[in-house]
Amino acid sequence: MKKIKVGILGATGAVGQRLVQLLTNHPWFEINSLCASEKSAGKPYGDIVNWKISTGIPGEIAKLKVGLCEPTIDAKLVFSALDSSVAGEIEENFAKNGYVVVSNSRNHRMDSDVPLLIPEVNASHLKLIEIQKKRWGLRGFIVTNPNCTVCGLTLVLKPLDDAFGVKKVIVTSMQALSGAGYPGVASLDALDNVIPYIDGEEEKLETEPLKILGEFKNGRIVDRDLKISAHCNRVSVRDGHTETLTIEFEKKPARDAIIKVLSGFKGESYKLDLPSAPKKPIVYLPGRDRPQPVLDRNIGDGMSVAVGRVRESSVLDFKLVLLVHNTIRGAAGAAILNAELLLAKRLI
Amino acid sequence: MKKIKVGILGATGAVGQRLVQLLTNHPWFEINSLCASEKSAGKPYGDIVNWKISTGIPGEIAKLKVGLCEPTIDAKLVFSALDSSVAGEIEENFAKNGYVVVSNSRNHRMDSDVPLLIPEVNASHLKLIEIQKKRWGLRGFIVTNPNCTVCGLTLVLKPLDDAFGVKKVIVTSMQALSGAGYPGVASLDALDNVIPYIDGEEEKLETEPLKILGEFKNGRIVDRDLKISAHCNRVSVRDGHTETLTIEFEKKPARDAIIKVLSGFKGESYKLDLPSAPKKPIVYLPGRDRPQPVLDRNIGDGMSVAVGRVRESSVLDFKLVLLVHNTIRGAAGAAILNAELLLAKRLI
Amino acid sequence: MKKIKVGILGATGAVGQRLVQLLTNHPWFEINSLCASEKSAGKPYGDIVNWKISTGIPGEIAKLKVGLCEPTIDAKLVFSALDSSVAGEIEENFAKNGYVVVSNSRNHRMDSDVPLLIPEVNASHLKLIEIQKKRWGLRGFIVTNPNCTVCGLTLVLKPLDDAFGVKKVIVTSMQALSGAGYPGVASLDALDNVIPYIDGEEEKLETEPLKILGEFKNGRIVDRDLKISAHCNRVSVRDGHTETLTIEFEKKPARDAIIKVLSGFKGESYKLDLPSAPKKPIVYLPGRDRPQPVLDRNIGDGMSVAVGRVRESSVLDFKLVLLVHNTIRGAAGAAILNAELLLAKRLI
Amino acid sequence: MKKIKVGILGATGAVGQRLVQLLTNHPWFEINSLCASEKSAGKPYGDIVNWKISTGIPGEIAKLKVGLCEPTIDAKLVFSALDSSVAGEIEENFAKNGYVVVSNSRNHRMDSDVPLLIPEVNASHLKLIEIQKKRWGLRGFIVTNPNCTVCGLTLVLKPLDDAFGVKKVIVTSMQALSGAGYPGVASLDALDNVIPYIDGEEEKLETEPLKILGEFKNGRIVDRDLKISAHCNRVSVRDGHTETLTIEFEKKPARDAIIKVLSGFKGESYKLDLPSAPKKPIVYLPGRDRPQPVLDRNIGDGMSVAVGRVRESSVLDFKLVLLVHNTIRGAAGAAILNAELLLAKRLI
């Protein structure tokens, strides 16, 4: 199979760098264009990127000349890691011009005809694409992946909702510094501290999962009818968002049943054997003090969500803890998995 | 007024050191005896303590010779900062021999005739002392202060419960390293990590507040009938436990009413003018990203609980964040405030 | 004595906030004007400052309306905590207009007629002021304090140089995050990391001490003839710069003699009894693992330099470790002490 | 080639775990025995190890039953990661009984007939083995690798010494927490702090390199005649020791010559193509703020030493910064590379 040429919009930022890392030596995709803002354009990527991933910048990519975010690049598919201040318009421009846009930005996530996609959870929402294409008048379209904290939460809620019906969720997140990008959080705010607020995050956590868990019906997504209430906090961790969940079910299951359902979850996209898909989307850890970012964030190459401490709660029904690698499963890896799904479903 | 001579049991540990610091130059108490285990006894305190408080060890205290934890010391009142593996028996031994024991240890907290005391919340529970004294056959007795995380939670619940009736609480704590004592948490577990488990902590958080908020009736405490469900986590913070709360009330109040009730809380002991009592037991912070340990843990010299982010919740009724200085308001300062209450009430 | 009215230029930054904190309730000075950039001017200080000091913003100061950095304010003396990108010109402008400028900025430090001042070390350099005044044609002038890392180093070198003659120094610093201001170092660069480079810092450390230790002769300072070689590193510490020193003397002294000279150091300004002067400018700590930022940075209210681990070296002569509180002794406190010296010497 | 069966002594500790990780799927060695103290013996490794490496414990190894550290195991070669309190005797016992002991412990490092080995630096010291064997009266023997900080320092000094003659070195280390093992440094000592002391470390740093850089002559090693003076500090970093060096040469070279010699270094063992040998033992990084632990510690899979900031010094001749991964190149990886060298040289 010949590899598909892809571009990366916003290639110099934190998520852009992760995309570069994860797409290097990808079996299906080949980085052909790196796009960034005007001040970077025209220079070799290695000269202008402030590379922050410990594996180092891939040699051949370092030499690629950076271009502008304009829909004239030689690629069928573009990954967007653009800042939300500019992503909306640029992504639309690419879609209008026939590109498939796989975006990590929040701008189009809640558009009624744009799939907010987690392959294991709602591959069926790809049906929105046909509807969306009409908007752009061409073969281009946009798919998005959810916010990093949402991704971990929704992956865990999906099998529980399917099996037992989820009614209410209270979630407190302890989110990693990398979620704020670079330079992001000041060290004087991070050291020896917790910041009990992340701008816009609780709103996303309370709404995005409802769309993702919703049903495609009569040409649109009907949101899942459940309630989520969120507390979002920033803690002194590099990568890996920890979330404590308290859940009420339609019918309270046994603890063992919950663990079985989580461990056995395969997801809608399982049979497609996508290259970035983890063998187990959810890994249950029996240790009494797990999951922990430093020990568990790389499970499934950062694409699995780790779950532990499933136990009964005296308020609502059950409590558990989950951990999601925010820049892999929650951002760059999520986008790549979405692109793989599109290709496997012959939508590119 | 002549100062009361006091002893400190377990004077070399983390809480013991805080007691030494806070009792130095105390207007009512005077440290007369420092007691520790056999291997320290007979040596000057300054030679054997691994002092960890940034203000330095008070000069005159450094010279005090450390004694054994035996009820022969020249003091009326002893503060106990003993490890729970030995606290139970030693404290009983002191009470039996006529000492007033003000303990921070968990061993006797849930004894039916021992007050689990926060002066602002349940000074009325001092009535248990008369009953308890019969147990020891003498004038000695034990009073205890709650667990550090419980202290912050209960101080905030008290005025809300009085005003609106609290029915259910879900709390997620992000607790400081100093709560585990010294050496406590290994640095390799703390750096770049969250540990979603603290041994025995969730049980305390779910039960101790019910006793504290209970009512003295017919010679015993009737627990308050409300439900608390807890998630306890360790984060990389030196001092200051942050707790996110979601609360259901008997009758849902307006947001402003909650803030007013919290800010206006004075507590049962207000009129006694205790030297360690903060002017405001609860300080409401309007900033959208407060309270934060690094900025707010020392409010009221570490004796006030800081509260912020009061907002409605789609599950249960309201959400908020609180911060309590765990080694001051949650341990050494709590014990000293209890001793001051005893003296003000002429129980010593 | 009536208090002197003072202004603070750059009042909203990290050093500006420390100046506000330390000048509140100062026995000799009274904050009359807070000056900042155009976007802050006209608003109450409390509304626009992003206050980061744990003691909280003093109530009366919060209400002060912020003004522009223009030499029309009602004050005799201004403290400058301006960024070096603008400090040069603004400070000159104030001096020209008759103000006494006490600056923490680097712009004028090496001007031949500007004292680079540490009261305990080179109060005699105040003689430069008469010469400098001619430059401005008026009674205004500028005095500066050294870079934070330089301040600790020079205070320790002074008594050693006086007693034994210092020839060569190799210094490796491990500098606190607050030295970079706010937001300063990104948390992703600080967590789990050492950055072995601080822009411009090694140059300052290798040159500023030579001027400070120099001699006033024939109307100018003759630099001290000794060699300093520096390695500067940023580490994950909030406040407190640690420096390891290896020193060669003109005549190698005994270890005890070094400790005696350091411990006994009082400095030129000792008899003036300046309010911010520490009782001991240098505190020698005998513990084998001291000084440590978390334990020792507040010695002498942050105005003393802590020294430990004095021992022979097989290369050059002696090794030791020092710790200086960078935002107090190394910045705001240094400037205030300089202003106190000026007042005591009747130069204001 | 059939794999050599190996045992690991002290398999549950921090270095023991790294050995397990790095030996899993090793092309030449196969873990056959895991040995630990009495309290662990008889149980599956996975049940008793407190595994702390983020890649997870290899499945087949988890099932291995742990044995005692007794020379009856089915293996030719044992890796020793024993604590120095017991390593000396146990290692001798294995050597006496005919095992090849490849040790990371310090006990036998300075024995006159035991090679203190870095394959790239002093493979020629293997000649000591013939002499040592006589001590044990059998075919067993011990080889050791140096202390973690020494390993980085010596690898960098070797090519410089060969090319220009090194006379004097002043080194300040900023060492990672993992160097102290687990639990090791308390989090309350690590957070927001630098500890300017590591027990015994400076002595090792000042002596071990002299043996490693020494010459085998008349049946013994003649130490290299140069002087090293060390300051050792603990900083809040998980893995990776940073060292600042100031060096005096016999003949001061040009800066470019130093960089060329470092970058071009291949080492004595280069032609043997050992599986764990990095392509480049020393990687020179031109960035002005490199090397940094978080970005550079994994260069060469943690087996290369990263060097940066080569520049002239006004005291002695040159300054530079190096970074060595302390648990890989400085411990477990070092031991494995030594074992590979023994096999390649047909000494097993």
C-alpha cells in the first residue's frame, strides 16, 4: 500500500510535535507538509521548533521546510493542532478546498454535522460526514477528537453506559501541565501547588461526552441524556490526567460486573485493526494505589486508559479512578486514530 | 496569669515539631517536658530532633532534655503527637494518672466518651468529659482533634448544615506530603505524580464528620445523619490539603446565601477569644482560581479554611473548593486550640 | 521622625511586589506612589496586580491608584524594580529630576559613577555619588544593588578577601525559579529538570563582584584583581540560590580561621543599626548537609547568607556552599537596605 | 548462539529492577535466577517486587520464583545490585564458587585486583582478572562498574586526557533522586529544595576516576596522576545526573579541538560491537542551554553521555556541562555492558 501524504497544521506547538513524533514511521501516513505561522514559514522545521519531546526530533523531518497554513499543500489529509484562536477559519478553508481535516482543536467539535470522534466509542457518527460535505460543497470535511480529559472519561463511561445505563457522574480531574501547552503554566504556579481551575475545561467535560455518547438519528446526533458535573484542577505532573469518578447507574451493578465490563471493552473499531489502536482501550489495574501517572501513563503506548479502585460509594453508586495520557490518547494519538478509522472506512 | 506547664508526647515527629513551634511564646502554655521514645531520652532535644520547620528550632527548647512518655512529668496537660501504633496505651496511661491529654492521634477519636473536638463546631461535646472521667477513675481525660482532611471539611459543612441542612457530600482531596509525616512519601513517588490512595483516609473522612456534627443527647453523641463519599489523593504539595466538594442540601439555597453563611461563620467558641482562634474560621476567596496552597494556606496564620469557586452543580446541588493547612489547622494548631478551649471553659 | 515618602517603579512585577511587602510598616519609609506601565495606570493596585506572595496584599496598598513612571510623583526616593528593557532611561529621567533612585535593575550597575552597593561590603563607594550628581546637574542620583547571585557570593568573599586575600573562585549556582520573575520559567522546563544556562548570568557573576570589592581611589572604583569563573543553573526551587564555591587564597588559611572570619563578619554598616540589616550578615551552619533552601532561606528574615560545608579542596584551596534568598537579600531587601544606608548617611 | 543463563542478586531493588528490564530480550543473556533476601525467597517475583519502572514488569519474569543469594543457582554469570551492607561477602562467595560476578556495588571497586570497568575507557584492565582468579582459587572473579556520577565524568575525561592531558578538575554535580534508591530521599527533602550533600559521594568522585584512567603495569593499576575536587548535590530530578566541570589541561587546547575530540570518541571497545554500546559514547549538543535531564537523558537509549556548553574559563582552562543517565549508563546498563565485554573477550 502506498502511504497517504499528510500535512500538519500548527506543527511547532506541543500537540504538533507529538503528531510529528507519532507519524514518523507510521505504516499508513507520510508527513509531507508542516505548516505554521508566517514567522516560521520558509525555514527548516528543525531550526524553528522548540522541540520538547525526549526522543529527539526525527532527522529527516528536521530538514523539512515549514509552509503556511494554506490549502495548496500536496496532501489529502491534514492534521490540525492549531490554537483555537485561529483553528476555526483555517480548518474550514481546508475543508472547502477538498482536504480531509482531522482536528484536535475545539472550534468545530460541537458543530452539529461534525463528528466528535473516538473510534472505539462512536464510529457510527461518521455518518455525519455525508451531511457535512454538503456544507463545503466539495469532498472535504472535518472530524474532531474530544478534549483530553473528556477522552479518558468517555472511554470509561461508554461500556458502563452500554451495560448498566449511566445516569449521573461527578468527576474531579487532576490534570497534567502539558495539557496547557508550552510555555503554558508558570513554574511558580506549578511548584508546591494545585490550581483548582482550568479555563473552559469544566464546560467541555460536562458537554462533549453527551454528544460522543449520543445516537445518530435522522441525520443528526441526539445527545445522551445523562448528567456530568466536573471539578478541574491542575497539578504538578508532566503528562497524564487523573480523574476520580462517582457514578450513578440506572440499575446498580455488582462491583465484579463493572470490572468485567471495563476489562472486556473492545469498542466499535476493534475489528478494523487500526495501527494506533491499543489492544485494550481500558486496562483495569487491581493494585490498591493505582493508576499513577508516573507508572501507568504509557500503558498501551499511551493509548489505553488505566482504571483502578472500583468500589461502592455511599453517595450515588460507585467510585473509581482513571488515568489518560493527555497528549497521546487525549490529543495527537486520538487524532491519528481518527485518521486511521477514516482510511479503514474508505472515507479518504 | 501564670502559664500552665505542658508536656509534648512524641515531640520529635512532624506534628511534635509543629507543637513545639506554635507553643513557643504561647500566652497561656509553657513547654515543660518533651517526651519521646527510649532511644532519644536523656539527650537535649536539639541534638536528637531532625528539625524540619523553616523558622528554626527555638533556642531554649533545643537545650531541654528529652524524657520518656511516662506519667510522672511535671505538667498538668500533655499534647500527644504520638504515632498511632503506640498512642492508644500511652494516652490512656496519662489520663489514668490524672493528666489532661489533648491528642492529635486517631486512636481514641471514635471512643464514645471522648470528644472529637473542633471548638468552632462542637464545643458542646465537652459534656462527654464528665462521663469519660468515670472511665479513668480520676480527674484525667482525653480530648482529640480530627484528621487533617476532616477538619477542613467539617468546618465548612457546619455552617452550611446549620443553615440549609446537608444531606450528601462527595469530596475529592488532593493532600499535601507533610500529612504523611517524615520521611513519609518517597520523592520518587511524589515527583511528577499523583497517588490516588491514602491508607485509612477515606474511612476517616466518611465517618469522623458525622460524630463531630452530631448532637450530645442523653450522655452520648448521636451522629449526624448525612452521607459522605470520599476520594483521597496525594499530590506534590508541601503543606495544604485541597478538597473539591459537591453537596446536596435538604433545601437548595441560592449561591449568595451559601457565600454569606460561610463568610459569616464565627462558631461556638467565638466569644471566648481563644489566642489561637482565627478571626474568621472560614475565608471566602472570590478569585476564580482560588484557593491555592502556595498562596492561601497561611490565611489566619494557617488556622482559617479558605473556600472558593462556589457554584451550582448539575448533579447534587452545589460545588466548591476548600483548602486547609494540614499541619496547623489540621493537626498541631487544632490540638492547641482544643487545649485553649479546655482552659477557657475551666476544664483544666 | 517623620517617614520619608517613597515610590516604587515597576510595582506590579515580582520584585515590585516584594518591595511593597517589605516596605509596608517600614519604620523609615512610607509607600506613597506605585508606578507601572500605561495599561495599569489609573487603576487601584489591588485590581491589576497578579499578587504572588503568600502573606497577601496589604489592604491599604491595594487601594492605591497606580501611576505612570514619570518624575512628577510626590516622593523623594524611588525604588526601581523595572525590567531592564526600560529601566535605563526611566531611572535617568528620575535622577535628572532630582529623585534619589535606588535600583535593582542591571542597567546602571556598571556605570563608573554609580555605586554598586552592599552596605556591609562597600559603603565607602557612596563617595561616587558626589561625582555622579554632576552628571545629572541636580541633587538626584542612582545607586544600585547587585544581581541576586552576586549578592550572596560577594558577601561571603568580602571577609575572606579582607582576611586572607582571595585570588581565584570557581562558582556553580543552583538558582531558584523566582529569579526569573513571573511567568518566567515554564513549568514543563522546571519539573524534573535542571537548565544549565541563564542568559547573561555568568557574565554578571564574573564581573560585578570585582567592582563591589574594588577600592575608591582618585574619584573612581579600581576593580579588585581576582578571577571568578561561573556555571549558572536553574533548578526546581521557589526561592533561594545555592552556590558551591572553590576558592584559592593568597595564603591558604586553616579551616577554623575561615569559619571564624565568616561567622564574625559584621560589615562596614554594622554600627548604623539599619532596620533591615540582619544581626549576622553571614550565618555559618555546622550541619553536614546544610544550607538547604527549604530550611535555611529565611535566616535573618531572608537577609543573612547561610554558609556550610567549609572543607579543603585538592584543587585550589577550599570549598564551601552558600545560600542566599534571591528575592529578599538578592533583590528587594537589598534595595531597601541600600536606601536605609543613604538615609543613615544623610544622603537623602 | 545459545544465550548465557544469568542471575540477578538484589533483584528487587531499584538497580535490580533496571537489570531485569534491560536484560529482558537481551540477545546474549537470559535471566534464569532472581535472588533477594530471605523474606522474599520462595515467592513469585511479581508478587513481592515494588516495581517502579514505567514500562511495566515483563510477564514471564513476574512468574519467576525468587531464590536466595547463594552460589548454587543455575547460571554462569551473576549481576549484583546488592546493597553495600551485604554485597561484599555475597559477591566473594559467588566468585569463590566459580561464578563470574558483574557488580554495581561499591564494595570491591577499589580492590587492587578487581577491574573498575568502563568498556570504552579501560578494557585493558581486564588483565587484572588473571591475577584476581588466584585469590579465589578457581575460575570465578569479580568485575565492577563505577559509581553513577563517576561514570559520566570519566567517560568525558578519557578522550580529553588522551588528547590534551588533564591536570585538574573541579566538578559540581546535581544528582537525580533515583541515585539514592527507593524509598531513598524523602519527598519533603526533595520538593522545592537542593541538598548540598550526598554521603560518601565526593570521595568516590575524587578517587574512582584515577583508577579507571590508570595504567595496567606490572600486574597492577597505577592510578592516573590528576586532581579532582567535587561538590555533590541532590536536586529534584527523577533520572539523570548533571555535572558542571572546570578543567585544567597540560596544554590548553582550542575550543573546537575539545568538541572534536569529545564528538569523535569511540572508545577501546568500539570494534567489538557490543549490543548495549551506544553508537556514540559522548554526544555533543550545540544548544546553548543543553544538556537537560528531561530532554537529553535518554540519548543513546540512556547509554550516551551528553555534553554541552564547552567554553573557556578564567580560572583553570575550560568549562563544560555533562549529563549521564544514572540508572542506565551509571548502573544497570554499565553492568550489562561490562558483561558483554567479558563475553566478547571470551572471559566467560
